[in-house]
Amino acid sequence: MNNYDNELQQLIDMYKEGNVKNVFGDRFANIVINGDKVIGINEIQGINIVARKIEDGVSIKINIEDNVTINNPVHLCFGMTPREGKQIIESQFVIGRNADVQFLSHCIFPNAEHIEHIMKSKVHLHQGARMQYREEHYHSESGGIFVKPELKAFLNENSSLIEEFKLLKGRAGNVDIKYSTTQNKKSNCQLLAKISGKKDDKIKINERINLNGEYASGISKSRIVLVDNAEGIINSKVIARKAYTRGHVDCEEIVGGNDVVASSIPQIKVMNPLAKVTHEASIGRIDKKKLETLMARGLEEEKAIDMIISGLMK
């Protein structure tokens, strides 16, 4: 287990115990929020973090100065220790000209039975800015959680955004993702999602990539694994409005139950003869031979399926 895994496990353990604090120290810029309370904020040179309490949550504004490279990931930790409640996170990210930053976000709900987690994010990348945002969720096994991440991103010329959503630990519950980007000349974005659902989990992914400037490019790539009677819907669209824009939609769903409902709707729209947008979508079953082999080696079916899912999501 590497240092990141150790720190994440410490954070998960403290959420389970209701003893949340900042485990990352002064090495990284970070903010830790439990419910509507800010547990801690640490700034480093080149980054400014402002947080204020709102009803049922916290509003955050993060600014990265021009021409600054943040060498270590900025850690964001959002979660709730109670079994019931609502958390709203309103975040705004402004990344300066030619700045470069990575965010590592943990959303942790270890005791959730009836939790609503709403994230409304706005991202503004100035010219030449680069931002990577990796969001990893840890849920309880109850399935009693509603997660609604919303993103509106504006990418200026030559900027780059990588947005990754990952939910593989615990029950997904109800997940409703809505992302959209508006991109200027020579900008690039990647919207990536990896989610596993089981029992009666419901997963929706709705993404829009708007390529509004010449040579802009974007990729929407989603991976969902569904077992039992879980439901998954992927609806991703790329709109290419200018010359030399490039886009791709890639949807894949793997199912492992007779009552699973899986739907993929890749959409592409080209409004310039010099643009190129492609798409691919597939829905398949968990490999029966792999499952039988693992069970023959002594694994229970559920654990064998979990192992196969882990391999598919790497």
C-alpha cells in the first residue's frame, strides 16, 4: 500500500469513528469539510482558498495564480459522519494563465443511510491553464445515498481539463451526474467516469462537450458495471461547431444480472465540414468463465464479481 492509500485509509477510518481531522498536514494545500463545517484549510504559495457556510453546506472558491505550478495535489475532502442529512458543496475554481494544478477529492460517507450529497461546481480556465480533478467516492453498503455532481466548465484558448469521477467502494445508491464544457480555440478536455452499481442502485451520466473554438478537442469516456437489478444510463454528447475540432464519445457498460437495466446513448453533432467527431458504445456481460474460475478457487460469487469489477475498472 503506497502513501496515498495509507492516508486515504486513515481518513476513512476517522470518518467511521466520527473523528475527522486533516491527516495531510502542511505538505499539501487542502480543505476538509464534514457536513456544513470546515474542519481545516491549508494554503500554500500560489493558491488561495476561501470557504463560507451556506444552508446545508459550504461554498468554496479556489484561485490559482498566473504562471504557478502546484507540484503536489491539492486535497479536498467532503463527507458526512451522520447516518442522515444533506450536504451541499458549491465550488468555484479559477485557474490563472499558464497555471498547472491537480486536485484530489475524496467524498466519504461511511455511515450513510439517508444522505443527500449535492455538488455544484464552476471551473474557469484562463489561457494556457491546466487542471486535473480526480474525485473518488467511498460509501456505506446501505445504498441510502443520493449523489448529484454538477459541473459547468469554461476553457479558454490552449487550456486543458481532465475531470475524473470514480465510485467503486460501497453502494453507489442514486448517482446523477451532469457535466458540461464550453471550449475555446485549441482547448482540450477529458470527462472520465468509473462507477459500479449493485442491488437497486441507479446511475445516470449526462455529459455535454461544446467545441466552440477551432482545434478544440474533447473526450467523454464512461465505464459502468451493473449487477443484481441495478440501472445505468449514459447520455453523452459532443457538439463540434468550428473547423478542425475533434471529439469522441466512448460508453461501455458491463452487466452481471438478469434484472439489470443498461442504456447507452452516445450523441455527436458536427456543424462544420472540417470537424471530426466519433463515438462507440457497448453493453456486455461479466465474463462467465472468469467468474467460474474464481469461484472454483474458493471465492464466493459476490467476492469473485468484485474482483472482476476491480480488474475492469483499472
